[in-house]
Amino acid sequence: SQIKAPTYSKNNGEPCFLIEETLSGEEISVIALCNGEDFRFLPIARDYKRRNNGQTGPNTGGMGTVSPIQLDEHLMKQVKETFTKTLKELSKRDTPYFGFLFAGFMVDKTNTAWLLEYNCRLGDPETQVILPGLQRDFYTEVYRTAQKLPFLFSDKSQTSFDHDNLKRIFVVGA
């Protein structure tokens, strides 16, 4: 039997399928405050999406999170390169970005970070564990970014904001 599929191919009527590789690994949530081509990282978080114990059950989009997560030098380099390239391209297109940019990465067993998604916001439930430990430099730079002023501490671009480094956990009761 045949399966009818909508097509977007150049030849009208040809079935068109997209087959993607499944990425297995650990997800990390990386949020940066972006000010044109400059950016500063908020503490990195890991969120858990499965409803049941042992990462089983339906994917809910967010059952809880933990932060900060420490990345090794190799992973941080990949993350920085992703943000740098993205912000440079946006500026090149005369659309510089000012605000929070949330990047969801999958880290595979070879310690490679694969970008899964971008969101132009703070994450949920990540925000609940990230914001409480941030220090004064974060609030200063948020204010300056909102005013479209350059970072006050421009020499700290591509670094993390000061944080108390206390582990925080947020759990969704369901």
C-alpha cells in the first residue's frame, strides 16, 4: 500500500519525507543576555522533561531543573562559538539582537553540543533556579541592554555573570 504525503518537492506530486537522526544525550539550557554582538551567560541549567521517575513517561516540556551546571572547556568553547556566530550574523543583516537568548543544546556521548533550538526569552522552569543567585553586575547589564547602551563591563563579554554558585533545584508537582 502507499502512504499519501504532502509534498514540497520541485516535482509536484512526489512524496517528500524528512528523516532526521535521533540525538541522545543530556540537554543543557544556556541563556545569555545579548547586547548586539556582546553577550554574557547566565548560570547554565539542565531541565528534565519526562513526567515519571527515571526519565520515563510523556515529554512535558519541563518537570524541573537544576543549576548551575558546570561545563568543561571543550563544551564552553562550542557554546561560545554558537552564540558568537549567531549574533554576528544578526548584526550583519542589520538586525542586532538585544535581550535574552535561550539556547537548548543536546550534549552527546562524544561531548559535542548540538543546538536544538533558540528562544528569545528566559526559560521556564530554568528561570526559577537561575535568577536567585545572580549578583549586581547582572542587573546593571540588563538595565543597560534595555536602554540599548553598551555593556558597562564590556571586557567581560562572553563570560558568565557573577553568581553565588549555590545549587538550586526546582521541581514541578504533577
